[in-house]
Amino acid sequence: MGALEGRRVLVVGASSGMGRATAMAFARCGASVAFAARRRERLDEAVAEAGSGIAVTIDVLDPADVPRAVDEAAERLGGLDGVLYTAGMSPLARLRDLTADQWHRIFAVNTFGPNLVIAAALRHLSADSVVACVSSDSVEEPRHSLGAYAAAKAALESTLRCWRTEEVGGRRFMKIVIGPTWPTEFGDQFLPEHMAALIPHWQRQGFRTAMMAADDVAVQIASTYEALFASAGMGVETLFLRAPEPEAAVEDFGLSMTEAERP
């Protein structure tokens, strides 16, 4: 029996992409999983495919909905041993062009949301719980037209250090830094012509173009949770996942992906 067997884990952002893949990986390892996101139909589909777990709707843009959803998940699971926040969004726009509403939405999803989820989960967390939030490698390497996203994730990383400082007693707080991953819905609203114009900027900035598969990332995250649950006295403060860069990638963005994997 693995260390995830019977553990109660809330995954926020579990309707698609890496969040869904990781929630599924937790379930395959025997965890009791709350699949949480906005779209109920997507959550129901994921739970049905997993063959276990519960669906909980949550809107992280609504501060009043966050504690309601976290309390529901904890009540239905009988408590929480783990929390994973994977939700993230950003428009593709230069800082000079962002509106106040866009700034607020970017920080609401990427910074405010995870912190509100953590705060709501505290009273439900077991003594050896693991709480993690997904960040981005763009924090250290900001990309043209995604600067606000990098700023919001940088703020998230800072708050995770603060949680670790303030909440002593055995609970672990971890940032998971992710490089380019596919498939996700992060760039679904990006205009192809805008992306094409930006790729040379990103490559000149040293952007790592190699893609990881969301399912592979999910396995690594689930394995890390399992290792931490097996060793209550051990903490992992940063998990950094990024694909090795193939030589061909300097000539063609995404060439590290096979033809079948490309969008």
C-alpha cells in the first residue's frame, strides 16, 4: 500500500490540463480526491473517468465562494491531508496595454486565489499535510507580453515562503515550478498570429521551448506527495520540473514534441 492510499486531497483547477491529470494520478494511487474547478460538467467527467473522487465547484474569482468550496470538500472527504492549486491564467499583452480589470483578474487567479484556498483549508488540514501551488519558470525568466503573469506568480512564491514561516508544526508548503507543458488551456485564448510574433522574442530571451506532457508532470507531482506523506519529517520547498532542451529546439519552437503531440 502506497503512502497516498486513503489520503484526502483537494485539487483546485482539476477540470482540465495539468490539474486534471494530477487529480487523476492521485486517484490512481488510492487517494480520495476532491476535483475542484468552475465547470461542473468537466469535473463530473473527470470523476467518472477516475472511477473515484468527488466534484466540487469553486470560483476563485469570488472570495466568498472559496471558503464555501473548501469546507464542502473537507466535509465530504472527512478532512484534508493535501491541497494542490494548479489554476492559472493570463492574457497575452504588454504591461503598457493591460487594463486595471486585467491586472486584478491576473492576480486574483494566480495570487489571491491560492492564498484564500490555503487560508480556508488550514482548519481542515492534518498535522502532516502537504500544500502546494503551481508556479512558473517565467518568474525568473519573464517573457514578453506575459510580464504580469510572472509578477503574480512571483508574489505567490513569496507568500508560500510566508506560509512556511507562519504556520509551523509539521505542515509542508511547497511551490511547484513548471516549464512549458502540454496540453493545457492556458494559451487557448492567445491569437495564433500574436504567438507567432512573440516566439522570436521569447527565444532570444532564452525561453526553453521543450514541452513536457501534462500526464508526465502529474506523475512527478503525485510521486512527490507520496514521498512526503511517507516521511512526515521531510519537506520539499521547491519542485522544479522542466524538460531538457533538445538541440533542434533552437531552430524550431516546439520541435521537441512529436508530430502527434503538437497542437
